[in-house]
Amino acid sequence: MASSSRAATKPLLRAQLFSRPANGHVSFIPQVRKVVIEFCDSWASSANTRTFMNNHLEEVARANPHVEFAVQQRSQKEPIARGFYLNNRDKVIPLNGFEVNGIAKKIQLLLDSSGAKIKPLKRRAVESTTESARGIWSGLHVDETFKI
Amino acid sequence: MGHAQKRLASTAARLASSVHASSLKSFPPKEALAGPSASSKTKTPSSLAVKPNFFAADTWAALQPPTKAALSTFTHRIGLATTITSPDVVQQACTHPTFIPLFERHNPKDPVPASNANLSALGNSLLGLFATEFVNATFPHLPTRVMKAAVSAYVGPTTCSHIATEMGAQSLLRWNRTSNTPTRPAVLHADAMASIPRALTAAVYQQHSLLSARKFVHKFFLSREVDLRSMIKFRDPKLALRETVSKFGREKPVSRLLKETGRFSLSPVYVVGVFSGADELGEGFGSSLKMAEFRAAEDALLRLYLTRQPPHLVQLPSSTFSSGVGDVFTASGTAIAPYTPGEIADSEVLYGSAGRTGTQVPGARTLAMSESAADIQ
């Protein structure tokens, strides 16, 4: 004689169900959105950056059509490269002191990064979304139990 | 963070990423600059009275169209550069219909931009189609409610809004927050974002073919991880197992204690297996005999429901369409893959059906077996 009828089990609210991302499993969405190179027109520290921009930036931009490239003036300051990522973070790399191929390497670093904060991996335990392939050991499922 | 702070943070992120000064004719915009016009040389008393300047920065930013570079890079990022060649289609896919009244209010003389209302509706249907056939072909014995929940998890509104954010469409979306009215529900940021992947699916279908749209959906939606195990819930797995086993025409399930340890201690462990004749259907552990038996019945049913067809053997009904360019009515060519429909599974049991006398109806397999037994006799 229940006055309120209850569902047999806890109901699932379908509009709230969602799936977890698996970037890279089938398709890969590159995480870098935009790279901005800020340089000074006059200072010598930006000379290599200006050379890179004049000679190599176009081919880098053509090789990465998924990234917006922009240049901006940053007068009387050291040159920087700023990368914007899909997680709304940005990475800033100063470009003074590098040769032209060093600057190319730093731009490539920005293009390869995911934008996530750099976490030290030495002491972290491995976390996985998939269960273990061989299963977790059970002392009751061996041939001779209680024998170590 | 409270609701107001979250709104502020999301508005700030939106404003910061959408507009770049290089894409504007003049920045700051003329309407933002306060004060009387500089050309008036004689200061008459009437012109000294400062006109009030109503300029809302967030409204101005919301009205700016996305740059061509942003649209092009977005199209390349999702791998549709060769399929969708026009940035206008992508811009249309990223314009929610709530944006149109806002645009008309502030730019009454300009032509109204196209919205993604129709594309979103078409894309939603396509997503439902592809997700349902995929889930049904991959998990043929899944109960109906779980299959529907799985489809919602794969292509539902929450997932669509997550996918749009992960693609980087947040800076391209043009929309306007609208509150609840008697005729239509409220439109929040997640609803507007969710319309983008749907519209993109429809755009792929329109620009190319149904099978290209299917490939797009499999790539972005159906490759994601969904935990089906957590969606299958049991009230009485022993009863469900008894009914399921009888539908398959097998012997009644019997639970047997396989291993035990610590029976009278603080932490006993029992391992119980549930058997149909000599075949073990499932195994469960627990700190009490009842708990272990419950888990064994659960395990047996999960092994049946989560039976998965290997990906290389999955046959989808939509493979009977051809891969020619055009919609399903005009595309020419033959089917890209063979399709043999699977037997309709009879393994589903229903709890507490109202209106029945409580009699258990034998399933198709049991009937077939009894028929063949009668034939032999």
C-alpha cells in the first residue's frame, strides 16, 4: 500500500549523460590555436626574430594550416612568442639569445604543446581510464591458496 | 565559485579570444569614444551638455563576426578542410538562431546572417541515426533502456557541448542568452555550443554525402569513451537471471560456493559462482554469502548484456547507401559494404510489468526447441 511509487533502481537522467574524450584514439584535434610573435623593430635582440619572420615564418604557417599566426609590435622590449591553446591557457617563450634555427625550434615547441601545465612525472602513479589487461591478482584464484 | 562569478569568467574568456584588433577597421570603435565631437570649434552652451554614451563592450564584442583566419583554422583543425571549402558554411554552423534578433536590433540595415537552426535539427537526426545503429550493432544484447541511455551519452546535448568546446568553437560561436518564455525554453551557453557539432554534421552531409557524415560522427562522437557498465542497474539480478536463462532454454541457474576464507572473522571473503548445469555463467565475491550470490548473478547478466561485436565485424545498415556525392535520394553508386541483419535478441527481461498475471512467457528459443523436439517425436 505504498502511497508514493518509486523507480525500481536509481533512474538515469539521459540529458546529463556524457562521454569522455579520447583525443588521438581515432581522430586528433591539435591543441594549439594561435601563435603570436611579438618583436621590436629597432633593438638588436629582435634581429634574429625579424630574420625568422621574413624568411621562415610563411612556410611554418603553410605547414600548420590549423594554427593562426600573427605578428605584433613590442617596442623597446625583448621578443617573445606566445601560443594560445584550446584549454584557454597560453605559453610565453622569450626569443632573445637564440639563433634563427633556435627560434624555429621554440616555435615548433609551441606548436607541439598541449597547453597543459607541466607536471612533474617522477613520483606520480600511473592513472589509466582502461582496466588492466591481465586483471588484478586474487589469492583465491590461484592453484594453491595461502601459499606465498 | 558562484553562478555570477562563473558567468563573469566565461564572458571574459569569450571576449578575450574572439576579436583581434588587426581584423577591425578602427579600434576602439567610434561609438565607444565618449565626449562631444572634436570638429565643433565654437562651444555653444547646448553642445557643452555631454550626450550620455551608451556603449556596452560585451554586446559590441558579441556582434563582431569571427575572422576568416579563425574560421579557416577551425575547419582545418577538425579535418574538414577538403569537405567544407567555404568559410560561410562554417560561420553559419556557428551562428545560433538567438543571435538573429540581437543582430537585427543593432544593425537594422544589414542583411540578416544565416543561422544554424535547420542544420542543427538535421544534424541531430543524423547523429541519432548513426549512434543508434552503432550501439545496436556493437552491443546486440543490451537492454533497450540502456541502449537509449548509451545513445544519449554518445550524441546527447552534454556531449555535443563538450565536443564543441574541445574543438575550439567557443570563440566562433555567435549567440545571445535568452531566458525562459512560455513559448520556448531558455537558451544557455551549453545549448548554443551543442548546436555547433550538430550543424557541422549536417553541413558535411549537405556538402558531400551521408557516408562522409557517418565517418565524421564515428571520428568525433563514437570514438569517445562511454561507461556502459554504470548504466546497467539491477534491482533483483537473481530473478532477472532466472528469467533470462529460461528464455535461452537452459537449465535453471544454481549458485555454488567456490572459495571462502575467514568465515567467522571480521572480514570474510566468499567467492560464489552461478551455474546453469555444468556451465559457469558468472562469478562474484563478497563479504557475505548473499552479497557474493548477488554479484555472481550481476556478473552473469553483464557478461550477456555487454557482449561486444568486434569492430572489424560490425555491420551497419547505413552501409547499404553508396558513397557517391549528394544526398541519399540523388547519390548514385552501389552499397559500400554488405549488410546482413542480426537476429533480434530475445534476451531482455522486464521487471514488474503492470497488467500481467505473473505468468512467465517462454522465449523464442525455448519455443523453437520445444517445436523441434515435437518434430523429432
